[in-house]
Amino acid sequence: MELKVFPDYNELSAAAAEMIVGCVRSKPDALLCFATGDTPKLAYQLTSVLAQKNNVDFSSCFIIGLDEWMGIPPENTGSCHYFLHHYLLSPLKINQRQVYLFNAMTANEEDECDKMDSIIAGNGGIDFVLAGIGLNGHLGFNEPGTATNTMAHVAILEEITKTIGQKYFEENVNVSNGITVGLKQVMQAKTLLMMANGRKKAPVIKRIMEGEASIHFPASLIRQHIGGVLMVDNEAASQLETPFK
Ligand code: F6R
């Protein structure tokens, strides 16, 4: 794994956009898996600008969503569906047939997870994952304690995930489960780009870099990923031991 520290959120986001565009440039039919949330917002906005500027064609790639809030319909502005369409898929003019996002309204959770598993397996694994990091160390909705051999599954969300998750929604929501690509599939991705910014993520970055790499803080497993890149801004790196202090 490689750690990269950037002066601020803008530079961090620009570097992440470069990586996304670079992945599709070198493998036009790549399978890309994207998180939502505050962290990658700017990176996604910059991706379409950069792709256009550098003439990188996204029409052969396939995009999957990393996760979704169970029971939240796609038209809800707080859903991962809505976010990905708004910030990434529409600006990049991605065709519907190039995308699979979890159906959080499904009556058959097992079938929904199987669908995602077959897309990933059919491609021979994920080429590129962009993930954020929860304050409890979750990776996607792989909450602390998730086994490393986990495939796509429905997870019971921790209280902190539910409480913090409320920030994405305009109304009060009562969500207790999330559906997510599994830890195994994320860890087997060729590239795992994990991003964090801001002072509130500083303890998380410290734990990832200086604590034990374990399922009790899933994001820390990036340390065992050969193609792992942890990109943070100065604020998120501010509690690290030298040389980043
Ligand atoms: C969302 C996801 C989550 C977030 C994490 C950080 O699709 O996978 O794991 O990445 O909760 O969220 P933000 O970026 O809002 O701090």
C-alpha cells in the first residue's frame, strides 16, 4: 500500500480524478466500483471534466455502486443511486447498460447479492475501487468484524453509521441495513483507492496507519493490499507520526 498526502481537498480530489481517468485510459473496458459520500464528491465532479479534456472514452467501461441503504428508493436524494447519477454517471454520459447499482427495494436480498457477485466474477474481479472511510473504519458497508471472505451481502449497520448517515438525507430516515460489495471483492480489486479528508478523519487515518490491520477496523486492511493507495489531505494526516506531522 502507498500513502499519499495532499495539501488540501482540492488537490486530493484532482489526484483521485486523475486515477479514475487513468484507469479507463489504460483499460477502456475496466470494471469500476464507486462509493458515495462527502469525500469523493469533488473527485467525481472533476472526473468528467478531465475525461473530456483528455478525450478519454468511458463508453466501454462498466460501473457498479459499492453500496446502498436498504429500503431507500433510487429517487431519494440521499440514496447512493441518486448521488452516483448526479455527480458521476450523468456528467460522464454513462449509458444505463454500463451500470449496475444495488436495488435497495428488492424483496429478494439474496438474489440481489448474487447479481452483484456474478457481475464481479464475470469480469474476473474489480479493476478499480474508490472507497471512503467511515469513522468506525467501515469500508463500503462492511462494518467492523466483517469476515475477510465476505461477498456481496446485506449488513446490519452500526449505530454510528446510521447516525452519521442521516447527513445525506433531507428527511429523517429509519435505515437499519445496508447492501454492499463484500470485503473479499474489495480486497481483490486490482486497485483500491481509499480517500479521506478533513480533521474529523485524522484519528481514522492514524488508526489505519499505526494501529493493527484487522477486520475490527476494516479500512485498515488496505495495508495488506498490494494495489492499495490511501490518499488523504493534510488535515486527515495531521495525527500521524513523522514524516507527515
Ligand atoms: C458510501 C460508503 C461509505 C462512505 C463512508 C464515508 O457509499 O461506501 O463507506 O464512504 O461512510 O463517508 P463520507 O465520505 O461522507 O465521510
